[in-house]
Amino acid sequence: MSSLKQKTVSGVSWSFIDSFAKHGITFIFGIILARLITPREFGLIGMTTVFVAFLQPFVTSGLPNALIRKIDCKQEDYSTVFYYNLVISVLVYLILFLSAGAISNFFDEPRLKLIIRVSSLNIIINSFSVVQNVILVKRIDFKLLTKITIISVGGAGIVGITMAYRGFGVWSLVAKHLTIGIITTLLLWIWNKWRPSMVFSWKSFKELFSFGSKMLASVLLNTGHQHIYSLVIGKYFSASDLGFYTRAQNFKKLPSQNINGVVQRVTYPVLSSLQEDIPRLKAAYQKLIKSTMFITFILMMGMAAVARPMIITLIGDQWLPSVIYLQLLCFVGMWYPLHSINLNMLQVQGRSDLFLKLEIIKKILAVPAIMIGILLGIEAMIIAMIFNSLVAFFLNSFYSGKLIGYSSFDQLKDILPSLLFALGIGSIVFIIGTLLPTADYLTLIIQLAIATLLFFAGSEILNFKDYLYLKQIVTDQFSRKFNGKR
């Protein structure tokens, strides 16, 4: 038990560093690029991403999840998935290459044709790294992944900024994305010693695909749902509006998607190892939900409270329309980690059929939000997304909770104190920000200082169990490292 806990804590720690290094470095470079490139050019990349992101899941087809879940993976399993990924990636690229003109006409943006054909090369590049990444995730070796992430994202950021300074505009963003894929793939092959064998097993493929195919359908629905809003904005509004929305999404992703990514990558293999021990599985699941949502609520409410001075200070007045989008998106994004944990439980229990069923239901419920966006505007659409996110929580937790006896009501009861605490801090910080007659950068500094003080003082005074649990983990980690060095 202690060994598993230590492995989990180590995995979470390195995955957390990996995720925040990737998105943190990307975020910093993004701030610089936002001052060099116009919202319209960011919007063009947003249009491209819609179609690339939708076709990308076909390359993996849910097979990485099947490999991670399978306890006794053999060389033929890995090799089979590798060759499948490679072949499908070429087919997907050809589809995008041939349809680039039609996509360009759909958005009435002639420049998109060449942008799509070049940026889509990343699909083939990334297919070489899928199995390598899976092997490291199964080993919970996020230390190596972190090292690769820092080098690839840092190198890509330098390439993007250099090109932007030289006036390449949107092509600096394309080059940045391609560079990340190339460096990541090269380093995975250099530092991870796995190599494919000349074997493709239909037996292995059928076994993995029986689970992965349902995951593929679920991922397609989820990806389509995530990017349909960008598609609607790009089609019915303007490239600049999509640029503002995309920039707000990128700010929101820094805390939300990072925590979500850490939770997904680490908890899936760890919980999978406990799948036959329901009492231990439930205990680990409950602790995970409470501690994860405690952090998520604080970060998302804090970001919503400081959105205006943060955006103006970091990327300038030209991005001011992004402020309201970011504030509303924070209320959408704060539920993402909870969705992931509940859906991970369905995968752990082998219920990819329920996973798919839920995705279908939730995506049908998203249709009214899309219509609202077309009729009433982007802000109204995001408000509808908030409502959908709450409905999604009850749907996800109903089925996952049923499998291990941890209901939606129990989950809500466990996370409600954290939610109220975060709302309280966020409200105070937001009100103070509106009253301060200082420059935006000073307002941001003051708000962050007050938020930090309220968080630590409030957590200690109220004796929050989730805070104390996380504090103990951090203390133990530092103590172990310190004693080890001595």
C-alpha cells in the first residue's frame, strides 16, 4: 500500500511538473507571441485546429488506453499498435491534404489551404511517439516525460518567437507546433529504449480494439464537442472573435487542463492496478476527488477574479474582449478534472460501453448551447456551456459512483466545502480589484497577494482536511528528499 502510494505521489508530482512545464512555458511564449501576432492570425490557427483535432483520435483509436489498462502487455501488443498508428496517420493526413481547399472555402479564408496542409504533418510525426509515451506512462515515469517536455516546448517557443519577430505571422505558430512534435518524437526514441518488432498480431489488435474502439467513439464525440464551439465562432462570427475566444481558452487551460491532464495520466494506471480491490479503489477514488477539486476550485475562481488586470498586463489592451470569455470559461473548466476522474473509473472497470453512452447523451445536450451561440452570441453560448458542465457531472458520477458505491450526492457533499471556500476567496479578490484605483499590473499583484493570504490563512483557520492532506504529502516529499541528501 505504502509503495503504491509513494509511486502515485511521485507520478503525480512529476506529471504535475511535466504538465505545468509544458503549458506554463507555452503560456509564457504565448504571451510574447500575442504581442507580436494579431488576434486574427490566432483565429486562423483556431480554425485549423478544429479539423486536425477531430481526425487525430483516429490515429490512436483508443489503443493507448487499452495498452495502459492491460496488465500483461507483450512486445507484439506494442508493435501492433505502433504499426497501426503509423498507417492510419498517413491516411488521415491525406484526407486533410485533399480536403484543405474545401475547409478553406467553408471559412472563406483562402490562406487556410496551405496552413492546413503544412500543420497537419504533425499527425504523422506524432504517430511515432504514441507507443513510446504509453510505455513511460505505464511505468509512471513522468520524470523522463518532463525532461522531454521542457526541451521540446522551450525549443519550439524559441523558433516561434524568432519567426514572429522576423514577420512570419501565422507561420510562426505553425512552425512552433511542428517543432514540438519533431523534438518530442526524437527525444522519446533516443531516451526510451523500446523499439518495434517486425510483427503485427491480429489477435492482439482485436483484443485491444474491442476496448479501444468504444474509447475512440467517445474521444471523437468529446473532441468534436470541444471544438464545435470554435467551428461555430469561426463560421458565424470572425477570425478575430475566434482569436479572442481561443486566447481566453488558453488562459483557462493553464490551471484547468493541466490538473485534468495530471489526473488522467496518473490516476488511470494507478486505479487500474486496484481494479479488483473495490474497498481500496473507493478510498483512493474519494481522496483523489476531494484533493483534486480543492485545488481546482481555488485556481479557477482565482483566475476568474483577476482576469481583467491579468490579460491587460500580460498581452495588452487589444485582447480586452477576451476578459469576459475567460471569466465565464473558468466556471466551465473547473469541472473538467471531476469529469475525468469519474470517466476514468468507468475505464478502470472496463465499462467503455457506458463511457460511450454517456458521451453520446452529453453531446446531444450540447446542441442547444450551440444554437444559443449562433442566435445570441458567444457569451450566451459559454453560459449554456456552464449549465451543460453541471449536467455532465451528475451523469458521469451517477454511473461511476454506482460501480463502487460512491454516489453523485456523496461526491457533491465532499467537494461543496471546497467550492464555497473558493467562491468566497474569489468574490473578495474580484471586489477588491474593482475598487483599486491603481494601474492594472499593480492591481494584479495586490489581488494575487490577497488571494494567497486568504487561501493559506483560511485553510489553516478552518482546518480544511483536504488542505492538510495535501500539505502532509508535500511535507513528506520535501522531508524524504532532504533526508536522502543528508
